[in-house]
Amino acid sequence: MSQSQERRVGKRISARVPVKIQAKNCPEQTGHTRDLSTNGVFLYTDSHFSEGSELEIILVLPPELTDGERRWACCQASVVRVEPSGQDGNFGMAASIRRFELMPEIP
């Protein structure tokens, strides 16, 4: 498969939403998404995670992915690609979402 060939299954939405990231034996981290779909997410954080790291990501899904409503979700994901930090010091990473669970709205 060539580098330019599209491997995504779901429609990817450009959206910058805040995320909380939890990895085993690590303190909770924060970051933000660049884009996401029901199958994957690309996000930025100031902490480095290795390829293969298992993550729990909590975020608000945009209306384009939830039939018109913003919804909180908890995702179980694996890091599949890491990009070096840029000028802002944040690391970019792509993660494959194994499953996500919509959470009830918190009043």
C-alpha cells in the first residue's frame, strides 16, 4: 500500500476539541484534537506517547458524528503514529479507536 493511499474507514471531521488522556501508570494529560472519526483521532498533547500505547480519551464529539448533538464520549484507543513536537512543543499522534461509549450529559 502506498503512503498516499487512504486507509481510513470512517469520515474524518476537522475539529479542535479539548481531550483528557489517561494511559496506564501515567498521570492524566490534556490536549486537543485536530480531526476525528468514529474509528480514529489525531490529537496534540505536550506529553510523548509511544506507538502501541493504550489510551483512554475523554472528549466531546461534534454534532457531525452524533446525529446533530454534541455528546461526551469515552474512547479506548491505541497510538498508531507519533509525530515529533513542533514549534508549540506539542506532540502529534494518531490513535485508532477500538471502542467508544457515549456518556450521559453532566448537568
